[in-house]
Amino acid sequence: MRRRTLLQALASTLPALPLMRVRLAAQVRQLTPDAVVVLRDVAATVLPASIGGDRVALVTERFVAWTKDYEEGVALVHGYGHPRIEKSGPSPVPDYVAQLAAIDAASRARGAQFGALPLETRRAILDEALKTAGVNTLPGRPQGRHVVADLMAFYFRSSEANDLAYRARIGRQTCRTLTLTTRQPSQLA
């Protein structure tokens, strides 16, 4: 290759570099309003009805806030017993938006919005979505494979869900004093 040809090729690609950055910055960073509507209906389907509608709505809003605050490249696991540092991957929000749109499309193909369908039909749609995504276990934390599994992991792996399961104020994943760890946890009201 001649030097002149190389310089011409470089000169033609350099002006395009800022556009590549703009394209990356234009990616979806927050759940769309339509996606949040479907997510609320999904949450009412997969989260325990025993916690009540207000608590389901609160968990959903916390999950939406988690997606807004998600940061890429943050160290997740390190320290003793973990020789390699794991970092958070790219934002799952664009995938979540697409997955929620697919759930909405599947429910509309069955004749109604997701939240208006019978419970068994909603469960069948979500079961098919999870099978298609290859999700067969609940992850330890939201990992971005599918929004339904991540929403469930967000709640079921939380201190709140743990306390509810044991009907005691255990406070798993919270900062507690050593004296609290030697006493029996108090019962939930």
C-alpha cells in the first residue's frame, strides 16, 4: 500500500469517529414509558400477591430506578477467595425494552394487553419468554439475560424478601452490629 493511499483512508475515517460516539450515546439508557407499563403488569404476575399491590408497585419502582442508575464497568466481586475482579457488563436496558415489547406483542397476539389477560395466559407468555432466553434458574443478582428473571432476582434475593420468608427481621445484606448477630431476630408483625 502506498503512503498516499493510507493517508487518504485515514483522512476519510477520522471525521466519522465523533459520529460513532454519538451513536453509542444515543442508545436507550432508561426504560420507555410503554416498557414500564408492561413491567408493572409483569411484576404483578411474578411477585408474590401476599406482599400487596402497594409493595409490588414499590419493588417495581425500585427496579426501574436500579436500571436508571446502572453503571457499566463497576467491580462486582473481589477480595479473598476471588482471584479475578468481575465487572458489571453493558447496560441491560436496551435488551429489557426489547424483551418487554416482545411480551407486549405476544399478549396482543392473544387478544389483549398483558395485564388484562387471565393469570394462566400471562404465566404461559412469561414461561415461553424465559425458555426462549435460556433462563432456567433464578440468578443471584440481575444479570441482563431477561427482564423477568432479573426483576424476580431483584426482589427474591433482597433482604426484604428474606425477612418475609422467615417472618423475622434478619436484615440479610444490611450492615448490622456484631451484637445483633448473636441474638434471635425479632419477629415481623
